[in-house]
Amino acid sequence: MTFEKYSNNWFTIALDTEKQVFIANDKTNPAFEATGITIESAVHNLKTIMAIQENLQDA
């Protein structure tokens, strides 16, 4: 599996060239991971997962 890593302020992006997907991880909590066929979709999916988790903690 080949990975290329890029980072932003709050997330990192890796490219899985075998599966042809981008993987977004939260920098503060790497357990939060989401995939997508574009960087934008991976980040959007990560934001969704984090929002759901935040709502569960608030409940």
C-alpha cells in the first residue's frame, strides 16, 4: 500500500493508491477516520463523523 500524506490545520490526508481513496484523519483524535474518492469528500465525511460524535456526547 502506498501512502502520500498532506496536512492542514486540523486534519491530515493520505492517499491509498491500491484502493484509490483518500483517507482523512483528525489531528487531535486520529481514531476519527473517513474515506472518499476525492479529498473534499473525505474531509466532508470526516466532518460528518465528528459532528455525529459531538452530538452523541452532548446527549
